[in-house]
Amino acid sequence: MITIIDYGSGNLKSIKNGFKKINADTIVSSSLKDINDAEALVLPGVGAFGTAMENLNKYKDSINNHIDLNKPFLGICLGLQVLFTSSDETPDIPGLNIFNGEVLHFPDSLKLQGLKIPQMGWNQLEIKNECPILEGMDNEFMYFVHSYYVNPDDKNIIAATINYGIDVPAVICRENIFATQFHPEKSGEKGLQILKNFVKLIPR
């Protein structure tokens, strides 16, 4: 079973509907038992980094154990950002630190290029490295809504980027951990293909 973690900061209905469209069974749960028993975990997220981390504290050990057991894990949007060490948004509140690196606010200089902050809309992926959830993908357009972006210490985990005045990591990939800055559930058929690729990684 795929468990979508309900920690009070997720866009839960749309991601559940996304999996429903590809005929994948999910549960939305805040139960530690459901999260510990999950075959795959999905960590969605909208809102503020600090609030998200305060709500996630009770799930940190379960998330780390899931990853250590080599079970598939997918973070989406803010669910990507909280995987990192820290964020400009709330510097005093640490992230999950699954990946070393920081979350940065888009520079105000982007406005001089006519770019809005937050970025809201479609942008084209540039695939950099092989990643199972990108199987069958070309440089597709995906839907983004964000004001912050991740800056990993290890650039090798960046599977795809976009250009929004600066190069922005759009897909993070390492072993059984996958994360997207965009919303695959809102990105049409190609976005749903990413969810299908994730589901295929779950042992049967």
C-alpha cells in the first residue's frame, strides 16, 4: 500500500486523485502504524518550511526507517524541500537532513528579468541524470508553484533542472529516494507517468 503522509501541510486530495487516475491504491494517514507499515511513502506539501517541520517531527524516525529499509519514497514540492538541512525561510528550524544542502529563496533580481516570485506555471525539464521516475520522459513541461528552491551539496543527486532565470533543481534522485519540485499530479499525462514510474518501483 502507498501511504500519503497527512502531517497538516499537504495537498492531499490532489495527490490522492493523481494516484487514483492511474489505478493505484493509496491511503492518506497521520497514523504512525500506517506510515511504518507502508510499502511506499509519499510526502506532499504546501505552505511554510518551519510549520511543516514542526508537524513532521513525530514522523522523522518513521521516514528515516522507511528509507533505510530501501522502500520507495516520493517527496513533492515542499515535501522535497524538507528533505534538506535548512531553509532560508526559517533558518532556526532544521529540516529532515536526508540530503545535505539548503533551501534558498528566489533572488529578487529575477523580477528585473520580468519573472514573478513565486513561480506559478509550466516550465520545461532538462534531464541531467538517469532516474527511475523519469523513465520514458523527455524534456517535458511540468507545473510549478514555489518561491524557494533546493541547493544540494551533492549535485549528482539532481536528476533534472529547469531554468527560471537561474538553474533550479526540479527532480532529486538517490537510490530509493525521489522528489520533485513540481506537482506531478497537476502536470497532465506526463506528470501521471512519473507517478506510474514510482508505483512500478514498489516490490510485488
